[in-house]
Amino acid sequence: MTDPNEFARRYVRLWHEPDPGVRREGIAAMFAPDARHFTPWQVVCGHEELEARIGSAYEKWVAPGEYLFRAAPHADGHHGTVRFGWEMVERASGAVVSVGFDFVVFTEEGLIRSDHQFLDF
């Protein structure tokens, strides 16, 4: 696995990708085919559902130009896992409007097996 902070930045970049084809390639490069993404309100399974989840978040939060996501600088990882914080901020002011963290478990090949997203606010 790469540096946990670089992984977190790469992960967040995927959620900012405007091109669905490039986003699809990024998902295939980062997630196992049967990967699961857990949030407090949903479970997403596999590449197709991940494309819909990430695409929906992009369209709702990033595409209109009001918000962006950024990785917190203190990601940490060991034994095939990484945890990293993130923030959703207003583009214009930089004000933080949401904070959370993800806990990611990797396959032996270094692909995301499961991604557990937690929201702090």
C-alpha cells in the first residue's frame, strides 16, 4: 500500500472527478469488484453501485461548484487498513460544513474490500 495520506488524497480526488468514464476507471483501480461501501444510511456493493454512489455525491455536492471535499492530513494505516479524516468545505469561504472519516480495509492485492464512512457533523 502507498502512503496513507497519499491514498486519502487519491480517494478524495475520485469523488471530485467530473468525467463518469474516468471515475469508472478510478473505481476499478481502487476498489475490488465486490467491494462494499457503508454509510450510516446505506450499503453499496460492487463497482456499479459505487459508480452511482460517487456520481450522485459528485452531482449533489461538487458539480454545482458550492462545495469540495478535502482529506485531513493525518491518515494512518496498518495491517491492510487505513483510516483518514475528511472535510466538506464551502468553495467560496473555506468554511467547514461537514466532517467525517473513513475506515478502509484492503484485499491482499491492495484494492479496497470495504469502506466504512462515519459522519461527525
